Amino acid sequence: MIKILITLALLSLTGHSSIASVLSFVKNDVYSLKDTNKATAILNDKIESDSQVGTGEQSMCEISLDDKSITRIGANSMFSFVQKERLVKCDKGTFLVSKDPETETMTVTTGSVTAAVNGSTVIFDVRDDATHIAVAETTTGVVVTDKNGKSITLQSGEGISATPNGMTSSTPKSVDVKDLISSSPLFNEKGLAPLANEALIKGVASAQETAKSQGMSFKSEINDIVANRTDSTSVPDIDTASGAENATSNSTPPSSPQINPQLIPPVNSNPNPKEATPI
């Protein structure tokens, strides 16, 4: 909590400008909640800062910001956005956040982690105090910090799980990007416009498919959780293996290289081409 407050204070000092947000896609039961006033949300509604947006069963929506950022909200989810601080609060449910690298970083918070998203497309699954993160593509790296102040930087095709007690692994887990985009309505719901980063996402999926043809596998429980193929409450114990302290850090992460997803090597690869890094 202290780290989040410090982050918000620094953001306010850097003079972030307020940006407008509007509902650019609505399916079924979508509503806004401001104070105690609940109202049905409709297409092109403007979303006020600090108001919550919720969805019901078999429902979803998309919020477009005028800086090209996109947030998509899945069924049974609750979301709020503080415009001035560029802070997304994911209270519960499944969310997609997509940003190009030319705009200011967006901070995403859940009950378990804080993530800095820029030049990336990321899915967050939040329920029962557990957060699961899957990075479809990133050109900047996605820095995830848990409640203990430990940080890890995720690259394309990587993910991590966390609870309020900390991250469940000292290293990133693999994420099958083709499975991610084919199984989640946040990517494939009929009527959604293509994401600005769609070509980069396809590039990562293509690189993984090439690796799969050589015998590698990238699926992890994060794929199953995001696709609702398993219970997201089944979170592994916090990783206390030797070396975990060195794998994460409180310090400011080094600047991440610019990556062409079409040229990146398969993530989490071992010398044995038949298996990916253990998850």
C-alpha cells in the first residue's frame, strides 16, 4: 500500500494531463456507478474519473482513451479509472489493457500487484485475492510489483501469478499467446475493432508457433485461468526457493530494449528443445 501511495504521489508531481475516456463497445449488462448512483451504460458514454464500470453475466465493454489506450472489461467485472493519475483499478474480473509506447505509462492496480503498462497488451484476471497476468506483447517490458515490494519484468509471451502474500514464482511463467487470443473474448468478441498493437501480438504468436513446430510448449495454468478452464483460486504457494530474493528487486528496473516480436527468440527456452522452463 505504501508503494502504491508513493507511486501516485510521483505521478501527480510529473504533471500528467487529464484524458477523456468513452465506451467504444458495449455488450449486454454494462453499468456505471458514481457514489451510490447506478446507471445503465450505453455506447459512446463518457466515463467520469473515479466512477466505476461494472459488467454482468455474458457481458463486456471496451473503454477507449483519447491517447489510443484501450481497456476491455470481461463478464462479472468491476473497474475504475483515475484519469489524472492514469491509474486503472481492477477490483474483480478479467481485463485487457493495450497501449502503444508513444503515450505515458498507465498504472494498473489489483488487490495483489501494481503493474506499469506501456507499449504492451496485457490481460489481468482478478478474483478471490489472486491476480494472474498474461502479456500478449510488449516492446518495453511490463514491470509487476507485489505487496512485498518485489518486482519482476515480464516480456512478450510471459505471465505471473500473485496473492496479497506475494508472487507465486520467482521467475516468469510461459503464456501461449495463440491460445490466449483464441480463447478470450477480450480478443475475439465479434464487433470489436482491431487493437492498435494487433500486428505485434500476431508476431509473438507466430514466433511461438515456430518454436512449437520444434517441440516446445508454452501453455501454463495462466492460459487455463484466463480462458476459464480451471479455478483461478488454485494458486501455487509463494515461491521460497533459493535464489528467489535475487530474482526480484525493489530497485528501479533497468530500461528495457525495444523488441521486434517477429524476431524475438522463443521465451523461456531451455537447451532441451522438447521442454519449456518448468512452471
